Amino acid sequence: MTSQSQGIQQLLQAEKRAKDKLEEAKKKKEKRLKQAKEEAIAEIDHYRLQREKEFRNKQTNVMGSQGNLSAKIEEQTTETVRNLTSSYHKNMESMMKKLLSTICDINPEVHPNFRHAV
């Protein structure tokens, strides 16, 4: 009977050791999962910050080029207005003479379709 009781004691101890090992394995697994989750969150945050930085750089480049574009358009507009004004002053005199000569120099003549009543 002592051997039976001793065998039962050994089985109980073995069962307790197995239970302890199982709990220890569960704790390690939970710890690994928690660590993996923290690493994943850190990696996601790092990636998000990197993408936001790239976005801000691209946005700055686009907005900066739009500022340059607006300055170029303003410069082109000013140049065009200057050219038109200079062309106006250069050609105004000759156009006024041409317009006045067309209006004032009248050549009276009979229209070819006019039939003289006899």
C-alpha cells in the first residue's frame, strides 16, 4: 500500500509540475503576445510618422511650386500689359490717321446698281 500511495504521490507531483509548466508557458505566451503587440504599435507609429513627413514634404514642394507659379504668372501678365501698352502708344498715331482719312476722305460716286430713269 505504501508503494501505491507513493505512486499516487508521484503522479500528483507530476501532475502539479505539468500544471505549473503549462501555466508558465501560458504566461510566456501572453508576455510574447504583449511584446509583439507593442512592437507592432511602435512600428505602425514609426511608419505613420514617416508617411506624414513625406506627405508634408510633398505638400511643401507643391505649395512652394504653386507660389513660384503664381509669381511667374504675375510676371508674365505684367510683361504682356507692358508690351500691349507700348504697342498701343507706338501704333496709335498711325491708326488714328488711317481712321480719320477713311472717315473724312469721301469719294462720291454712283452705285453701279443705280439705274438712271430716262
